[in-house]
Amino acid sequence: MQECLRAETHEQEVLGCADILHSERMRGFLLLALSLVTTAHTEFCRPDSQNAFKVRLSIKTALGDNAYAWDASEEYLFKAMVAFAMRRYSSQKTTQISNVLLCNVTDRVSFWFVVTDSSKNATTVPRGEVEAAIRMTRNRINNAFLLNDKTMQFLKISSTLPPPTESSVPIWLVVFGVVLCLIVAGILFLIVSGIQQRKKKNKEPAETKNLEEKCEVTVTIENGMPCDTLNLKTGQINGGYEADDERFTPL
């Protein structure tokens, strides 16, 4: 009976040792996998990496008192939006959130990111494809963080241009209105200038007539004696000569 108990105890000890060894192996495997992931993360996401992009956010400037803190949840949302952009752009639709790597995150909210290729774990997605995907869904990304192109800057990725606004008034109608206004202004100028010239011409003969009449009634004084001014129209008869003619007429 004692031997059976000893055998059972020995078997339990062996099983316990096996469980411990299995746990140690699993722990070592997880640590190895974590170290490999960390190494790959550091290797791919670097500021000098060929396919890395820098992002700068101005949350306080954009939202003021309603600004939110940049934390792990916001980083997760950013990764999800980039993955969404890549899946929307790529026909393969294989990009996952885990393929988006962030590094060099600063308190003033700037960081770098890369997108790894899901089909080739040892490479990153080419820069041109990531840039095209970001540009295609730039507005969706901005709206997710309540920002715009000025407060959420993807450096070395040109900002998206807003669609051209169509004027409610046709251009030809604007040009026609301007030309019509110029024509009307020219006609009014000619009418006003003609009226002014006509008034000026009518005023000149009246002034000349008044001057002649003034000259007719003007009395000149010479040596203290008034002298009649010669009438420019009918002339003036000298009374002295008139008396002499009547006296010598009978002869």
C-alpha cells in the first residue's frame, strides 16, 4: 500500500515538473516573439526610414478648451484610419491595424509611422502607395480627429485641395453686365457734357448783349463835365452843329 502511494506521489511530481517545464518553454517563446516584434518595430519605424512619414498635430490650436489628450486610444484610432486608407486604396484589402507602426511619439504630438506589408512581413509598403492612400482619404482622417490639413500635417504629403466652387451666376453674364454698365456710363457722360456745352454757348451771347447795353448808357466825365457816350447803333448828333445849319440855311 505504501509503495502504491509512493508511486502515485512520484507520478504527480513528474507531471508537475512537466507542467513547469512547459510553462517555462511557453514563457520563453512569448518573450522571444515579443523581442522579435520589438526588434522588427524598431527596424522598420525610424525617422530615417525610406518609407516612414512624420505627422504633426496641433490639437490645442484647433479645438482650444475642447482639446483632447493624445493617448493610446488615439494612437489606435490613427492606426485604424491608416489601415482603412490602405484597404480602400489597395485592391488586396489585406492591411490590418497591426501593420501600422508608430514610433518617436512626442508630448507635443508628433510621431512617425510606417505601414508593413502583410504579405511580406520583412518589408514595408512603398512610400508612393502610402502617400496615394493618405491623399485619397485625407478628409476622412481629418474628420476622425476633428482637425484639418493645417492642424494635422502629414509632412512631405501635399495637402488635399478643396473642390472648386461653382459660381451661381454664369461668367458670360458677369462680363455682359460689366460691358453694359460701361456703355451706359459713356452715354450719360456724353449727355451731361452736351448739356453743359449748350448752356455755355447760350450764356455767351447774353453776356455780349448786356455789355453793349451797358456801354450805351455809360456817361463819361472829363474835366469835371459829363460827356455822352457815342451810341454804337444809331450814333450821336452834335447839337452845336445842328443850330448853325438852321441859321445859314436861308442864304
